[in-house]
Amino acid sequence: MPCFADKKRVVIKVGSSSLAYPETGSLNIRKSRALVEVLADLKNSGKEIVFVTSGAQAVGAAKGGFVEKPRDMPSKQACAAIGQSELMKFYSECFEQYNHKVAQLLLTRDVISNSERRTNVINTFNKLFELSVIPIINANDVVSIKQLDFDENDTLSAIVATLCDADLLVMLTDVDGLYDGDPSDKDSKLIAEVDCINSDIIALAKGAGSSLGSGGMLTKIEAAKIATEAGIDTVIIGNKDPKLLYELFESDNARGTYFKAIKD
Ligand code: GLU
């Protein structure tokens, strides 16, 4: 894939399985700290970072004393409320160590359809960039009416990328990117570049998702479609080591799948 050194405004989306222990749902402090360190450093290098994070429900369920992730809406929403403040406390303290300020934005889907809300969100983003604050986004699960409005954060990250006029959307996940077969099958190959998200690509993306998160490869491809159609280059990379993010901006051989923006 190309080197993205010239991309300035970058949306980085991380799912629950990148942040929390699958066995307990509690925050994986080592992984989350390592991620914050890289994001803080990318910001120091001159990038504008927008961080889309899941994990509120997983972390909240663990903290709230649930043995497993609950399925009923009131419990899910309570977990999101418990976990969101826990996540923000952690992020705020971690980024502060590197002298960076953060802001929390909790969004619902109507930021797209309601033009007044949309304008308010865009204005907030612009002001935060002006103030050099890192926006940290999650879905506002507590007020969501439908089955958790954005029941995964992949779509949310693509919408955020369009709202803040991002240059690049990066989604971190359990696998290295989109494979031409089952990723656990050693004969399957990673697809390095996708020019057009057609039905063949969608058919490849039938990943099941992880035990903690709600998304899978399919929701990531759908998100990539939204972003690329809005002219935003999109990348899916593995979440094993957040330092892989550096490779996107410093080399032309980062491992992952690059979805080329559609420019008109
Ligand atoms: N907004 C949800 C959370 O923070 C997203 C869940 C997910 O993507 O799995 O828990």
C-alpha cells in the first residue's frame, strides 16, 4: 500500500477486542496505553488525530459486575454508561502524560439526517482542531432508540471521517486486513489493495466478529464503502501492535488492506 505521510487529519477506530481482555471484558491496560502512546506521538509529528473507540459496554459490564456481556437493552445501556466514564478517565489521564488534551463526543445516527445536529457536530470538530484537542468518539449508546443505534463503531468511524473531513480512516482489528479466504487458513492471502468495493469484495467479508465487539469484517467493508465514496482513503490493519500505525506514515509496505478513495 502507499505511504500516507502526507495525510494530516486521520480518524483511527479501535474496537472492544483491541482494548479489553476477551476473558474478563476489563480494560487491557498495557495494550490501551501502548495505543495512546502511538496516537500521542503521531499527534506530536503534526497529525490531527480523531480517535473512535468502542469498549464502553465491555469495560462497563466488567466493572458493573456482570459475569458476561448482557443482552437486554437497559443492562447494555447501563454498561455503556459505566464503561464510558471509565474509558474517558483512562484516556484523559494517559494523553495528559504526553501533554495532550482530549474531548468526548458521543454521537447518534441522526447527526447525518438532522442538518442542525450535523452542523453542530462539524462546528465542534472544527473548534477542537483549532484548539489542538484530540476528539474521542463513541456512540451515545444510552440514548439510542434502535438496537444500539450504531451497534458497532465501524459505520460510526466512517461517518465521523466524513463529518470531520478526514484525509484517512484507519480501522484496527483482530486480523491483518481483508483476506481472499478464511484468515485462519494458511493458503488465504491478504488483499493489499481494493480499488472498488463490489459484490465480490463484500462476499469475502463474511467474518463473524469477536466475542467482545459487535462488528466484523463485513461492517468494516461497509464503513470503507461509505468513506471511500466520500473521497476518503481507508485502511484496515491488525491490532496486535499499535506501532504498526507508524508504518502507514513512514513506509510503503505496511501490512493491511488499503481501500482507495473514489475521487470524482
Ligand atoms: N458503542 C459500543 C461500546 O462502546 C460499541 C460496541 C462495539 O463496537 O462492539 O461498547
